Amino acid sequence: MQREDLKKFDLPDCPGVYLFTHGKGKNKKILYVGKATSLRDRVRSYFDIDLIATRGPRIVDMVTRADGLMHEPTPTVLEALVREAALIREHIPSANAMGKDDKTFLYAVITDEEIPRVLAIRGAELDFKAKKVIMTGLKLKAIHGPFPSGYQLREGLRLIRKIFPFFDTPKPVGEGNRHTQGKIEFNRQIGQYPRDMNRSGYMRSIRNVSLFLSGRVKTLRATLTRDMKQAAKEERFEDAGTIRRQLFALDHIQDVSLIKEDRGEDTGPRLEAYDTAHISGTNAIGVMCVVENGVSVKRDYRTFKIQGRGGKSLNDDIASLKEILSRRLGHTEWPLPKAFVVDGGKTHKKAAEDVLKEVGIGIPVVAVVKDEKHRPREVLGGLRAGVPDADAVLANSEAHRFSLANHRKARSRAMRKA
């Protein structure tokens, strides 16, 4: 497909989903499904000169093969988000990332409990045929997705909850400590969790959430309109007013966070974060953590036992960082990130850049500077690398958590041996 071909599709400047296609009639195949804040602007971006640099060869190949385009406008980006997930699941497009590994992405699930919860769970943790969570055996009423962006799914659920309140507690509702119950009560007070709602009312809310997450928003609107008319007929005017406000919110919810995120790449950046842990040079380890689409990719985590190469002390943070980064770069089979995130300041950032320069890799380095209480104070190099500060801090925090957890294990093993 060429840029001039876009004229015949008359793409509107509004949110929606788009589908690149190849072939005609029964032989038509869906190559790629995406969502957009502006259908016109997003689809045009696929014909920019720097496409291969911003989207990669997989997308370039898809655009070259495509000879058709379909689109579906939506009132909001939030609705486009759930419609995109539904279409990806229906067509399994070859150029979408999930065509390679759908277990990487998050799904929105509804638990099969007396008081159902709505949770975000990675595909690798789900048994789709049995509709349950593999590790815990938790049964599920429904599985919606996949959602290519973990950040956008969480933001989407936050927005949906404003219209149709639901529980998303880690444990079944009614279980947990005083802190958990306090959090539930707080969320009830601000309207995020159901308040003064009987079970039948809550189950209607869950029904509405499920219809929305499945991309069946037209059906949801028709259902709500029918319920509103029935409530008015029975003179339940308060209920009718509530439903009227929900219908209005579906078309006018302020999904600013999704709009901001959607203006970036189709998926969030892949980041690798590094941290070290030791006590007076003993049991020194280094870790590599991976965050993609704002979600931890734990299967790609790695642990390095620091060897102190070149006679360097095991409690030399700079030397340890250089060692683990050098060893990591020796694994050419591992995919490279958009940026490397290190813990420290300018010295640590330059040390990592020197290692990359030695092997001819031009990927940027981002450093997270901490204050005296080890809290993030500043992010160096994030703007130039195109990495949001929040993503860099998330990756850094996960690396710090993982390094401490592994160091405790190493110390425990050492004490048992002694």
C-alpha cells in the first residue's frame, strides 16, 4: 500500500480502530489491528519515512503487503482500546505482537466468585480452556483480551470503574487484614468500589463491565437504554437517573491518560534495568530486570554472581555494573531494549555507556538518581532516550527489589553452609 492510496478510505479525525488487510472476498486476511486517538493521523504515520526506525521491520513488511484498510470510529479512546483487544482475539493478525506470543500480554478477567472481582492477569498465568488461574486454581467467569499495552489496560480499568464500580482486591472480597478492609472502605467512599449496592445490583454492574471489556459496547448501550426505560416505567427514578449518567459517561469519559499514551508507539518501550547488592563485598550479585509496556517481564529476568574481574573489589559498584553489563551483552540471543536503566548518577551512566561503546551498541542509558533515603530524586537521560520518567523509575524499582530478594537468598544459603 502507498500513501496516496489513503485518499479512498476517507479516514476521520476521531478515535477508533483500524485493520490493515490483504486480499479480497473469502481470501481477505486481517494483517494488523490497531487503535488510534485520530484514525486519520495514526494511519498516515505508517507511511512516514522513518517507519522502520520507529515501528520496526515487522510493521514495514505488513504495510508493504497490505492492499486494503478497514476502520471503525468510536466515541472515546477507551472504547477503541477494548475494541482493539476484541478484534485481535477474533482475527489473530499475523503482524500483531500477540501473533508471536499471546502469553506475554495482559488479560482482564472476571472471577467466578460469590462477589466477582475484575483483575489484570498475564496470559502465561491463565488456563484458557479451563477458565482458571494456573497457580491458584481460581475459577473465572470470563477472560477478555489480549491487551497489547499493560499500562493502557490498567488505565482503562480505572476509567471503566468510574462508570461501573467493581472490586479488584488481591484476595476475595471479605478476606484480608484491617489494612485491606480500610482500603476497600476508602475506595467505596470515593465511588471506586460499590457502595450500598445489593448483590443483584452488583452483578448488573459486572455484566456491564464484561460487555464493555468484550468490545460489545453497542450491545451495552442497548441494554442500558432498556434498563433505564424499565426503571422509569416502574417509577424507580433514581435508578433511571443513574443509568442515564452511565450512558452519558460512555460517550464522554475523559480518557486523557489513554490519549497521551496512544500518541506514542504502538507498544511501550522495552527497558532493561540493572542493580547490585552486597554487604561488605560478600555474596555480591547483580540483576537484570525487564519492563515492557509498563509490565514486568519476569521470564527475562537474569541474576549474575559478581566475580570481581581484573582484581576489582566485590563492593565496587561501578566495576560490578560494568561486569554484569559486559556479560549480558555477550548473550546476543537476548533481545536488546530501547534503553538501559542503571541505579546511580552521572558516573554510573557513563560507566554503562563506556561498556556499550566498546561493543559498538548505540542504545541510550538512563540513570535513576536517589536521595539520602534511597528514593528516586532525578532521572538522567530519559528525555533524550524517549523514556518517560515513570517507566524508568518503575524499572529501577523492580531491579532494586529483585536484587535485594536474591541477595537475601544468597546470604541464607551461605549461613546454612556455615
